[in-house]
Amino acid sequence: MKVGIEAIAFYCPEHYIELVDLANARGVDPDKFTKGLGQLKMAVATPMEDTVTLAINAGLKVLKNFNIDPNDIGTLVVGTESGVDHSKPVAVYVHEALGLRSNCHTYETKHACFGAMAAVSSASDWISCGRAEGSKALIVASDIARYPVGDPGEPTQGAGAVAMIISDKPNLLYFDPEIIGNYTKHVMDFWRPLYSKTAFVDGHYSIDCYLNALEGALTDALAKATVPELYKMDKLQACIYHVPFAKMAAKAHHRHFEVDKGEKIDKESEKFADVKKSFNEKTGPWLSLNAIVGNIYTGSLFLSLIDLLRNNTSADLKQISMFSYGSGCAASMSIAYPTPGFEKFKDKINPEPELTARRKLSIDEYENIMKISDSLDIGEAEEFSADEWDLTSDFLYLGSKNHIRQYEGL
Ligand code: HMG
């Protein structure tokens, strides 16, 4: 049985800032953000958009665009590291808003940015072992990435949700169940204590942790293959990665290339031209959405996947690799096969219209939003109005009453 992604949709907050504006406001050379990090724009969630509203909107979009009956969903998982309650999962709000059946297996997963990929693997196993009995799984990766204003991590924020239907009718892509490499290690590269709205990060160390995890997961994946040569880089038309910022995918591909070739290749070496060429063919072109959205944590890898699928045909893509990394840390390297004919669904997965309709914020407006977001949910929040933030979504966070979150549309 082939199991994989039948449908996918991305939902983005309605506002963004330009990273050139942010660089100017922080007194930084704009090239550092646009070339050094590879980021051009950053999605900004207003106080009325939270992980719940992003996840609901993405879930509704995937069901509607692919004409999927909510009664067919037997498992719902929301992968997130920016949930809204220490106890109540985001998934239950999504279950209610989407009108899913009461015997749906519903829960939330957390392992930094790895939470959604972990859910995709579990859902695939649930279907492969026959327990789904024809039902599908809905996996939603929903997050708002937050660092303190002025922090080196500030230009690597973002927000958004990717919803995916995992089933035994994988119209878009199916996974190789044998070749999944795993890696886990206790590291303090990035974390967010229960009392903090923003993440703490040891930035440069986090890059090392990510690359070590990639090497570990890739080595494990190849060790599981009966014929490892079938999964070497020259057999892959695309290599996609977790994308906290676009330049990180270039570093990731460099390490992937080195492991593949079994040698260290410095930037000064002549062979680095081969690394660059390979990156430009297999990874670079599929970072354009990440570059204008920012880090969406659990959904970042899948946003790059959407970019890959919307820009290719079955003739171009036969076999790809997908690397997921979650700080802390855990990682996986998977091999997947785009389904022949996936290009039929290009228009359904392309988020371009919504992204171009976003409204630009000034840095003052963005900083005001960050200030309000910092004080949200401490005691009783006042009720917000959609007009104040110029929002069009049917599902919005209104503030909290008697310590219960209130949502328009729910
Ligand atoms: P920084 O120290 O401000 O930046 O923080 P830098 O000095 O390292 O410069 C960044 C790049 O810009 C460098 O390129 C510079 O050379 C270049 P590189 O050497 O790396 O190729 N640069 C310039 N380029 C052109 N013109 C210029 C210029 N100036 C400098 N004028 C850092 C960078 C990424 C550390 C920071 O943004 C940060 O802490 N980010 C958050 C952490 C992060 O994203 N880590 C990534 C790996 S961990 C991960 O992915 C997990 C995560 O998603 C969380 C989760 O799992 O939940 C974060």
C-alpha cells in the first residue's frame, strides 16, 4: 500500500513586513537579512490571529480545495510549539470548527519544529497497518515564531499553518516506509520556558546542532537501505529541508552533499562549485515561499514542499529527500516519491494569490503588535475588533473571558 500526502494547503496571516525595513530600523545592513539570511519578507500575526485560527483556516482550506468530506477524517493531529494552553490542545478547537466526527482520534504533538513531521510518520503508520479502515488523517502544522524585538533571531520570525491529508490515496507524494532515518540528542540550542512568550536561542550553536542532526539522520536512513546507492544525491531530483531561514537550507545541503560524497568540502575548495551547483538545482529554487513568509516552525519543511510541487511536473520529479529538524533536538530524513500526475493539483496548492493579497505593515505597526501580543492572555484580555487590524478571516481570536479563549466563528 502506498501512503502519503493526498492534499496540502498553506494558510498565512494577513500582514507582513519587509526585511529591508526591519534592517533599516535596527541599523543593520539590509544585505545581512536579504542575502546573509536569505529572507525578504516576514509574516506577522496580529493579536486576533493565533495558532488556533491559523490551524482552523489551513484545515478548512485543505478540505475545501480538495473536496474532502470531513466525515472521512479519522485522525486529527496539530503539530505546534506555540500552542495556546498548557493543557487544552489546539487540535480540539480545529476539530470543532471543521465539524469532524466525534470518534476522530484527536491530539497535539510537540517537539519544536519536528512536531508535525512526527505526526505525519505516526499517521502513515496508522494507515499502513490497516487500522484506519479507509479513513484519512488530517495533520496541521501551525505556529507563530517569536523572538524578542531587537534579538538576532528577530529577522527569522514568521507565522502560518500547513494542513495535509495523509491517506492511502497519495495524489501528491508517497513516503518510502523503509528509508526513514532518525536522530535524537539532548541539546540546549533553542527553547521556550513555560513562562516566556518568546524563544531563547543559542543561535550559532543551533546551526551546528541542526547540521549534526542532519548528518545523524541521513547516516541512519542510508544504513536502513538494502541498496544505499539508490538514495544517493544523484538519484534525488530535489532535497528539501527544515527552513528557519533560507540560507540555512544552503548550509544543510552543503552538509548533505559532504556526507553523500564522504568528504569535507570547504568553501575555499574548488569542489565547492559542485556544492553550489547541486544546491541551485535541488534546493534553492524551492525556497521562494519560505523567503517571503519566514520561519513557521513545524510547517517550514512542508512550505518548501508546496513550492517544489507547484513548480514542477512528474517528468522532473521522481524521488526526493525531506529533512525535518526540531530543536532540543530530534530530526528525521525521509525519502519520498512525487506521485505521477501530481501537477494536476498545482492550482489547488499554490498560495500565491493569498500571499500577494497580504497587507504591508510599517515597523512601528509591527512593534505595536508585538507589544500587545506580549501582554495578551495575562489576566483577562479586552475584546478585539477585526476592523482595528483590517482582517477578513471568519475565524479570529477575540480575547479571553473567565480565562476561556473566545473565538469568532467558533
Ligand atoms: P547573527 O549572529 O546576527 O548573524 O545571527 P551572523 O553574523 O551569523 O550573519 C548571518 C549571515 O549573514 C552570515 O552568513 C554572515 O556572513 C552574513 P554565513 O556566514 O552564515 O553564511 N552577513 C552578511 N551578508 C551580506 N551582507 C552583509 C552581511 N552581514 C552578515 N552586510 C542567526 C544569525 C541565524 C544565528 C540568528 O538569526 C538566530 O539566532 N536565529 C534563530 C535561530 C535559528 O534560526 N537557528 C537555525 C538552526 S536551529 C532550527 O532550525 C530550529 C528552529 O526552527 C526552532 C525549532 O526547532 O523550533 C529555530
